[in-house]
Amino acid sequence: MTDPGSGPAARRRVTVLVGLAAAVVVAFVLAVALGSTPMPLDRAVLALLRADAADPGDEVIIWTVRLPRAVTALLAGAALSVAGVQMQTLFRNPLAEPYILGVSSGASLGVALVVTGWGGLAGAFTGGIAGLGRAGVVVAASGGAAAVLGLVLVLSRRVRSVVTLLVIGVMVGSATASIITLLLAYSDAQRAQQYLGWSLGSYAGTTWGDLALFAPVCGTALVAALAGVKPLNALLLGEGYARTMGVRVRRVRTVTLLTASVLAGSVTAYCGPVAFLGLAVPHMAKLLLGTADHRVLLPGAVLLGAAVSLACCVATQAPGSGSVLPLNAVTTVLGAPVVITILLRSRTARSGWAV
Amino acid sequence: MLTLRSLSVGYPGRRGRPSRRVLSGLDAVARSGDLTVLIGPNGTGKSTLLRTLAGLQPALEGDVLLDGSPVTAIDAAELARRVAVVLTERDLPALLTARELTGLGRHPHTGFTGRLTAADHAVVAWALDAAGAAHLAERPVTELSDGERQRVLTARALAQEPAAILLDEPTAFLDVPSRVALMGLLRRLARERSLVVVVSTHDLELALRIADRIWLVDPGGALRCGTPEELTLDGAISTSFDGDDLSFDAASGVFVLHGGGSGTALVTADGVRGPLLERALTREGWRPAAGPPADLTVTWTGDAYEAALNGTTHRFTTLAALTDWARRPGP
């Protein structure tokens, strides 16, 4: 890899990374300052600092609503983007994304089971289904994601080719989605609506209590992912070359699938299946940084993912209207045109690329 | 030195199905400093053998020894510091320059993060230079031609600083000058760095001209080893490759198409015109004769070709006219 810190390409990368870090800070401030309840910036800052002059109402809004929401958005964006880069490199496929192996379908199935009442057979905590608790959803989503992850990991031990594994993952995802459709078809409209609401994704539901678990899990998986840059770089040339360079391909595959799925699964458990970020941010990061070197790309994906996710979080608040837009609608409707524009403007992307 | 000892390669049996042996009982040596070229008809298992040598698949029986120790006993990272491979996989990642791709070859030598030290950068620069790819260093690999890509992939293998390099069909998809240049490069590297270089190729004529040692997989699944001349003399090349329409001409080292049913031809012409006339007549079905008598005699008079057949002499002012007539000789 090019010596970091020398040459125009390296300088550009440093500039882009610094710019992205600044963007994260700005987006975080906006996510805290803006919300469905209008609040001037100076009052928001006072409330954030818990100054004596702060309005107690503002303090509650900032500290119990906006701050956890912004932290969630930051973590979720970074997690999904890093998992997206991992999946795209592992499968050497630009369409790969964190959910491609069915992790979100598994989480969705778990939630659908609980919401529609079938999960009641399994555990007492779902007894009062109608007023399904936050904990119930998180546990159900984690359980579903973990079940699919386990299945995929077992299958990956038996399958040599990553392409076959990819197809199997898509099959598992489709099968799970069909079961969810069936469940919803035979449940009453209110419960189906409840599931639908969850599946639209939201950063708003997380409390500090949730973050006490979500943040360490997500943080640990992010560190694990960043520690795996060297074998990921070797995998750029395919598994055959990686093996001849001394990479233990099976182990790297398992570890990468595990970290990517924990990242995606934990986000899904707390925020629902957040669409689009995991697919789009890796492409945007690659083109912005102009390199496939994971030592630059993964930190770039963390920053860009966090910034984009925070921007989407701000956009869902539809400032002034007092209503909250569904997260997935925002990420996709606002994001898709941006990504298509970037792709069309890039020579590399127009001529097609393998990873 | 890379040694094959009673080696059997193929695919192990799974779930009760028997293993599939592709080649068995192989004994051979590839010496340091030699360009060893692996040839054989399609589908005889050249790639399987190379993949086994590279440690990408296990041997069914026997051993591959690298400087006396079995490759299976060498730790994966250590093996990667001693054996580098150029595979047939051709799709390269975008957004990677030739220098960065070559830098990937430092993988077995770098630390936990894969950061390249100044010494690593020096090796990368040397590898690019040695492979004749220094001028491509800052270009994205996806924008390179096939020949340039092959040079960069060779540089990546060199950057591993191995004792042995194995290349699977590196000359496929290259034009003739690039093939010759690449093979020449490999031979030079073998000499200068005392490397074991094993290359598989379909380009038989080039292999026989440029190889120090040939490993020939014959249709019977045996491995014949020797210099190109030895294998030509003992008929191993002819036995393996001759077909109904094709035979190997030992003296010229090229394959000739059969169909010489028209008779013998004696050519009298000065300089390079003589062999060229013979080649044209051979293509039209005549067999060159060493001396009289011959069915057809062709003489270059200085301004025209005179062809004598069955007592009749024909005059042609161009080579094309003579060639056309020679295909279907008539009045």
C-alpha cells in the first residue's frame, strides 16, 4: 500500500478523513439541536450542558430523547457501514450488504413471531402481547438474528465457495420473509400494523438503558472489524490468493461473518431493519477515498456511515412539522438519488468494478 | 529446490464416494535457477498439480518437498514467505493501483495491521522494477492491459520474496510478443535470484524454446522430465501431442499440419525466400524435398517464379499467384 502521508493520493485520503470527522461532529450537533419540538440552539446548548439557567423541559428533551437518539444513529450508521464493507469484500460482490445473509430477516421473524402472538408459546415474557414491551422486541430480534447467524455459520463450514454461501444466504432470507408474510396474513390488523411499524426502522426508541448494552456490543464488534483489515486486504484478490499469502481463509471468513452479523444484528434489534446504509455507504466511502485499501476504507466507512446516519436521523424529524417520518423511507428516498449521482459521476463506477 | 516424491494429486473422496486421482506416481525436481515449464494436453491435470504444489489442495499421496521439508509440515505464514503463486483468476479489484496490489504481496512479512515499512516499500519498488512494471506503479490495475496485469501479478508474487514462484497459465490471453517477454522475464528472474520457477502453459513451441527443464504430463498421466531437446529426441513430445492433422517437427521445433498429399517439391531460391517458399508450398499440401528428384520444382529467377510440374513450366510474377496455383495445380 502507498506510504501514508506522502503523495497526492495519500494527502487526499487524509483530507477526506478529516472532512468526514468534521461532518460527523456537525451532524451530531444538528441531531441534538433539531427535533420535532422547536428549540433555539442556545437553549439546546444550555440544556445539553445542564447549566443552571437551562429550562428543565429542554433538559428532559435533550437528555432523554435527542441524545440517546443521536448516539444510536451514530453507532448504527457506523456499524452497518463497516459490516457492509466486510460483506462486499468477503463476497467480492458490490450488491452484498450486512443483511444479505438473512440476519435482518431472522430478526424480523423473531419480532413477527412475538408480535403476532406465536412467540407466546415459547416464553412467559410475551404474556401481555397486546402491550408488547421494548425488551420483548429486542430479545425477539436478537434471538432471530442469532438463529439465522448460527445457521449461516454452520452452513459456511460446509460450503467451499463464497458464491454458493451467498446464494444460500439469500435463500434463507427469502424463506424467512415468506414465513413472516404468512404469519402476518393470519394475524389481526392491529398486530400486523405493530410489526410494520417496527420494520420501518427507528432510532427514536432507544433509551440509555438500551444503549448500556447496545453501545458496548456495537463498539466491541467495530473494534474487532477494524482489527481485521489485514486479512480483508488479502481477500481483495480472492480466497485463492489470500490462502497463498498465508491467510487462514476459513477462520477469517467465520470471524468476518460473525462480526458483520453481530453489528447488523444488534442494530436490527434496537432500531429495526435499517435499510440502505449498509449497501450505499461502502460504495460512497470507496469512491470518496479512492481506494480499496481497508486500512483507510474501514475508518472512512465508520465516519461516513455515522455522518449519513445522523443526517437521516435529522431528516426524519421533519423540522417544524411536529411529525416523525419513518427512518427507512428517509434513508432510501433521500439516499438513492445521492448514490446514483455519485456512481454516474465516477469513472471507476461507470466502467464497473468487482468489489 | 522443489521435489515431487511419489506424488498423487486429485480430489479426495467425500461421503463414501471414492477419491478422484488426476495424476499419480509423480517424481520430479525443479531446481533453483531453472525455468521449469509444465506442459501437457488439455485436461491432463496441470492446474491440479500446480494447486497441489502451492498447498491450495492436499496431496492424495506422496510429498511435495521444499528444500527437503514437506510443504504440508510448513506453517501457512512461513510457506507464504517461501512460495508465491500467480493464479488464473483474472478479475482484479477496482480502486487499487499497481503499487498497492504489489504491496499486498508483503502480507506474510508485515505485522498485525499490515502497515508497510520503508523496507517493505523498497521491496515493492524492486519487485515492480524486476517485473518490468515500474512505469505502471501508480495506475489503477483495472485499467491495465492483460500483459500489463500479468506483469503486476508477477511483481506481487516477487514482493513475497519467495524461494519458489508457481504460475498457472500466465501467458494465456497474451499476444505473442507479451508471451515471449513474460517467459523471458521469468527465466531471467530464475537465473538472477536463484528462484525455483514453475510455469504451466499451453504455448508448447515457446515452452520448448525457452524452458531449462520441461515437465510433460503425457496423456497416460505420467510426468516426463528433461530438457526440451531430450524430450523431443526420445519422442515424448510427439507421442503426447501428435494428432491426425498435426505433428511435431523436431528439427524446427514447431507443429506442422498434415495434408501433404500433393507430392514433393524442390525449391531453388536465394536468401530467406527459399524457406518462405517452402512454407507456402507446405501450407498448400506439398512436402519439401532435400534434393532431386521431386514432383514439383520451383525456381526464383530473380524476377519471377518458375514452377515445373509433369514436364510443363508455369511462370508467376507474384508469390500469391504461385501459391494459388500450387493449391490446385492445373494448366
